[in-house]
Amino acid sequence: MRRKLLVGNWKMNKLVSEAKEFALASRDLAKKAKENNIDLGVCPTYLSLQTVKENASKDMIVGAQNVHFKESGAFTGEISIPMLKELGIDWSLVGHSERRTYDNETDEKCNLKIKALLQNQMVPLYCVGETLNEFEAGQTKEVVGRQVRVGLKELAAEDVKDIVIAYEPVWSIGTGKNASTEIAQDICKFIRDVLREMFGDVADGIRVLYGGSVKPENVKAYLSCPDVDGALVGGASLKIDSYEALLNNIL
Ligand code: 13P
């Protein structure tokens, strides 16, 4: 049985003071989620990670939005896994489409990051998804299949059992043009089939999320799909009322 998972990706939003306010206001929500067997998380900016970790409930997953695969060195502007671990952060997004688009995050680079996170007992939340051109050309499964296969290459079944995959069609992110539940189910099931091919029955325990214009009004429909285990939410996760409504609507 896969536990439901709701994660907010704050992207480049919120001052530290705003993040702290959210963290404090979210304490009861994390408790409510736990009582209902739902995992709740947020991915603040690096600057707010410590504040959110310290002020949110212990039950709240606090993840980074990115990480470097090397432990230390001459990589100006980067943050390493030991730096996150020192703050008690043990999740990180990998391969978000905005990083793939603006920061040259390739499948190969994602693979290095995922391997480094797993070697350090951290949970990668690996984002995959096709662009509008690829969607319109009918290439979704080819693209997503490649992203999963390359991103998770050279790993064993026991390594990947706790990873989380998020299917986020690029054309649905921040556009209000969300994928239909049929598409979300079809591609999340496809991802699980690829995982089964690569890792066997472990695939049945790996959580696959949908992301892209998820709102309180549509979150329940996505989570009612048999292969959609949760949601990765951008815009609708920023305000505590909306975040609470997302949770309430899947209880
Ligand atoms: P929106 O929910 O704003 O479309 O963003 C989705 C996303 O990119 C989450 O990582």
C-alpha cells in the first residue's frame, strides 16, 4: 500500500519571514495529514530551508529544490548533500523542468544527483515530463521513458525503493492547462511499468506523483487514479489556505 504524498514546490518564492509564517501555520496540517496516512511536504528555497525545518512540524517533509552531486569543491553557487544533511534535510527535487530548461539539467546529470542522494540515505523526488512540442508529436512515452531509464541507470532495486517520481508535463506547469486524469493515469502507469521492467516488483511500492496546475478543485480527481500516488504542486501550495484546501480535499 503506497501512502499518499502531497508536496509543495515553492520555486523562487517567499522571503524567509514568509516561509517561517507558513511553517508555523502548517503545524496542525501535518498532524492531520499523519492521522490520515498522508505524507505532507514543502520544498522552500535554500535560504528558507533551515527556518522551515525548525518551525514546521517534525512530520512535515522539508526538501531542497536542487542539490549538487559532489560533496564539496569549486562549484560556485552550488549546495552539497552534507550541507543539507547538517540541517536535517533528507529530500531533494531532481530534474525539475525549470532546471532542465534554464540550467541545463540533463538526464545524465540527474542520474549523478540521484545516485549521490541515495548513497547518502536521502530521498530524490525525480521530476520527468515532456514539452508541448513533444506532447503534440506523440512522443510523451518515448521522452518520459528515456528520462526514467537514464535518470535511474546503474541503480539496483534495493537502492530505488524509497525514491519518488513526479510526472509533470511541461505544458501543464503554471499554465492552468492541466493534463486530463486519463493522461495522468496513463503516464504514471507507464512510469511504473518502466520501473517494473528495470527493478521488478519494487515498482509496486514506488510512489509516482502528478504535477502541473494541480489545484484544490482538481487534486482529488488525480489522486483517485490508481497509479497516481500524490501531487507535486507549485502555485497552489504557496498560500496556507490553498495548501490546507489541497489536503482537506484528499482526506
Ligand atoms: P504549478 O502547480 O504552478 O503548475 O507548478 C507545478 C510544478 O512545477 C511543481 O513542481
